[in-house]
Amino acid sequence: MADADILTLTDDNFGSSIDAENAPVLVDFWADWCGPCKGLAVILEEIAVEQAGNVKIAKVNVDEAPSTVIEHEVLSLPTMILFKEGEPVAKIPGAQGKDTILEILSEFM
Amino acid sequence: MAESPVRDVIIIGSGPAGLTAAIYTARASLEPLVLEGEPSSTSDQPGGQLMLTTDVENYPGFPEGVMGPELMMNFKAQAERFGAEVQTVKASKVDLSERPFKVWVGRDTDGEPTYLAKSIIVSTGAQSLMLGLDREVELIGHGLSTCATCDGFFFRDQEIAVVGGGDSALEEAMFLSRFASKIYLLVRRDELRASQIMQDRAMANDKIEIMWNTSLVEYVGDTKIEKVKIKNNLDESISDLDVTGVFIAIGHKPSTSLFEGQLDMKENGYLKTQPGRTATNIEGVFASGDVQDDYYRQAITAAGSGCQAALEAERWLEEQE
């Protein structure tokens, strides 16, 4: 399997990196201390490879991006937010199975 | 789809019971397949309930304690080292009416089964109970949580409520006191079910206020929780409680819906096994861990029964040859 091409975002590069992508960006807000984040990370790596070109996966460690967390009202980990043309279009709190994530993505691709 | 090869053992679930069964059956060269479940933010997820905890202080072998998720990652690595195959999928249907047993994963449960197995070890564990109030599902992640370790961080300097009176409720309240300015522990009756050591710790914590004989009856807020309504169970009076977060820890129910009508269950919904054994009413199907344990419910007892299930499955398979 090819290596997953995943963006790592912080407060400093969040907006500019999201704007620079042509494809929709699915941002995973996570932290070291969050158990369910670990399972989700595996699924998102698979999606990054399988859907390369259709969607870009990005990760935000909430400990390193406090302003972004407040701006996007993240209240739960993990939380995924899908950005299309730089705007948030869907917010998915909680870890989800692969089928559910792909279904939500397909609405916006 | 081509006929799937028949596996010796399929293990459904990946908490301490499932992964211990995987370690033992892998070491016995049975090449177990573990269907570990799908990511979720409830206790029903890969790694099981310990994925939602922080320090585990009572698992033997770790004198300084160990982080729950780290412990479970180690269980998994140990099983994989001996050749267990772990898949991040959820079993969606099983047919135990004839051998080989049939297992489906994913949403299509009408077609051919995904896997066939000579024996099955059920270790699907238990999942968090919710209060069953209006809008509960849509508010999860918007101020309502079943995972203090995931979400506590976002309630720094805020006032929050924890619902429940058992060990897990008190553990959550203690953990949340690192972040929140005040924690109301809503306890339905006038006593706690929690162990004495946890009660002593909670009572000694200045940030935790226990509200006895109190039930949460309504979530208030449009897009996220702004306050809740609580009921005094003695005089039935209703009042407002200004909290921005609510953490539910009122216990668990066994995850048995896959096996309804197939495996015998006790009146309380837990799977029934032969006394002192993990064998179920169906030969070749074994149950281990919290899905069949309504009494101990500890990581170490789950691991122990996972080992039992593996040994019983191994012997049963030998007898079939």
C-alpha cells in the first residue's frame, strides 16, 4: 500500500493550507491522550490512500492549535470537519466507521 | 464472490478478552481472525472500554499504572506478533445455526457471508448506557459526552455535570476536575455504588459537589448544551442547573444484539455460559469478557476468560478432527 499523504496543520498554517488545496479537505482534530482517535487515525490513513486526489486528509493536534479549536467550536475528540473551497461544510463529532465517513464525503465530492 | 476459506477461529471483539483469546489461539497456530470493530466514541470500539480511560491502576504487572489505550495497543501488538489477523471492521450478522458458522461484515448482510469459521469466540463486551432523553444523540459532541478523557479538555474553567454513582462516574469526575472549575455529580439515590477508595477520593476533591437524589431530566440549548433541568427525586421538584457539559456514566449493557435468538442469554441480557466455562449453548461458540460477565467486569477477569475461551476452543477443535 502506498504511504498516506496527510497534511499536518497548526494554528500558523491552518487557513493557508486549507485554502491551497483544490480537493475538499477532511480535517481530523485529535490528541495523544484520546483513545478513540487512534482507531480513527487508521481508517483515515486508508481513506487518504484510496481517495487520493478526491479528498485531502489533514490532522490537527488540538494541543498545538488552541485557536483553531476555539474558532471551529470543537468540543469533542475526535472531531472531523470537512472543508470545501476553504469553507467548513460538515462537522462530524466522534469517531466513525469507514462506511459512514465515505458516505458523508460522497455528498460533497 | 468466491467461497471464503474456513477459519479455525474467528474472534468478535478486541477488548482484553478478545485480544487475550487472540494471543492464546495464535500461539496455538490457529491463525485467529479478530474482527476488532469500527471506530466509535462510545465504549463499543476497537480496544473496548479501556480506550476511554486514562490510568489503569489495578492491572497486575504495572506497579506505576498504565494508560488504558496504551495497554490495549500492547495487547494487540502481542496478538499480532504471534500471527493473529486483526481487521478494523464490525461483524454485522452471524449465523450459528450450522457449521461452519457464517459471519458477515459491513452493511450488505443479504449476500454471501464474508467469513466462515469452525469456532467463534464472542467477546463483544458492553457499551455505555445513555439516559434516553430527547435530543440525546444529536447533542453528543456538543456538550454531551460519554468519554471524559476525550472531551474533558474542552471544559477548562467551566461548570459541568457527571451523571452516575458508580466507579466509572467517580473516575470521570476525578479526571474532569483537572479541567472544570466545578463538577456536579448527579446521583439518583442517596448512596453511591462506587468502591470505598473512589468514594473517599471524590469526597476529598473540592471541585466535586455530590447532588443526592437527583436525576437529569432535560437538556437545554439549541446547538449545544447551555444548561440542564434536574429533578429532586424526594419531592419531585424540577430546577435548572447551569452547566455547559454533561458526562454520562450510568453503567453498561452487554453488546449482544448480533446473537439474539441464537445464543442463550440470562434475564439481564448477558450471554449464558456453562458454569465455570465459556462454552455457550451452541457447540463451538464460546463467550468471554464483559458480554457474559455481570459480576466482576474487570480488565483482568475479561483477559482471564479470554484465555479460558481460547483453551476451550483449541481443545474442542482438536476433538473435531
